[in-house]
Amino acid sequence: GENVEQHPSTLSVQEGDSAVIKCTYSDSASNYFPWYKQELGKRPQLIIDIRSNVGEKKDQRIAVTLNKTAKHFSLHITETQPEDSAVYFCAATSIPGSARQLTFGSGTQLTVLP
Amino acid sequence: GAVVSQHPSRVICKSGTSVKIECRSLDFQATTMFWYRQFPKQSLMLMATSNEGSKATYEQGVEKDKFLINHASLTLSTLTVTSAHPEDSSFYICSARDPGRGPSYNEQFFGPGTRLTVL
């Protein structure tokens, strides 16, 4: 099955600085890579996603890059704000049949210091 | 976006009792739903894939007789934690895709989660 590794586990940045979170995956058949933001006690919220036929995608202050050859993808947050503080999870599809299950990384606790 | 609800949001029960958690897709039909468990400060771990009209597929290490899943309709899946024990205390979250958006649409929609505390 799919295995997703995520680094770092914790990340502290000063407000206004950039934050980068990296993930690697093992299954070359995976073709969809979402990133989720989860606040304490809440559901994960999709913040950006990328498909395997695209190398980079940007949405305002958030961007994701994908290197299929190396099987890694990264989340970039620029001009960080205190409200960006949360746990971020990367994920990848593992497709047995048509189930499209998500395999999650271990999470990164991002703290943006004012 | 599509909406997934869960009920209850919180439940406290005594050890040995059973607890049922409902997951509903409110504005779409979901042939497949997923159940995750999340322990404090940990990631979401897939427990099982719930298939409408057929048996659920459980991940390795998840006891199917302890975590009963029923997906009797296209909008409702239930997870029953039988004979709950304190170690079952966790945050349980369901999710579903909206197949009506086409086979290339991958986004999964998550329920708000259920906090289970077993005393």
C-alpha cells in the first residue's frame, strides 16, 4: 500500500516569513495529492491539491509543487499570518479498484509567531 | 461544496457499552464512505471503507467485529463501536467523495468528527 512521510513534525516561523512542508510517497500509481489544514477538534479542510499531470499549483499565498520522478511534493505558504497556525497534513491517493482511499502524512504543527 | 454531517459530535459512555456514530452525505449520494480514527496529536488513520449495499473493507489491524460498519443507503453510513473500552477513546471522522462530479473529481469531503470518550 501507499506510505506517505511528512517533515517536519513541527515548524515555527515569524509572521510574514515563508513556511515549507515536505512529503514523500511510495506508490507511483498515486495521482492526487491534497493538503489539509486541521484546527484542534475540527475536521480537516482542503486548502490546495495537485494532480500528477501538473508540476505546480498556486492559490494566493499557498502553493504546492510535485516531483513525480522523485515522488515528493511540498506545500509553500508565503507571508504567513498567525491564523495560519494549525496542523497541516499531506495525503496521497492509493487506488485499489475505484475506492480512492487517502493515505495521510503524519502532520506538521505550524506555529506562526506574531 | 458537498456537505457531510456526523452525529453525535461528542459522546461519553461507560466501558462495555456500544456506541453508534452516523455519517451522512447531505447533498449528494455516496456509494463509498471512509472511516478514520485520529488519536491526539496524531494523523488520520483509515479504519475501513464503507460500501453501499455490501460489506465494508477493513484496514489491517482493525477488528471488524468490534467496529461494525453499515452502509444501508447512498447517504448514510454508520460505525458502531461495540463493547467500547477506554483505549477506543478517539476522534472518529468520516469522509466521502461525490461521484456525481465525475470520475476525475477527487476531492473528499469530511464530516465534523465525533469525539468518543470511554470511561
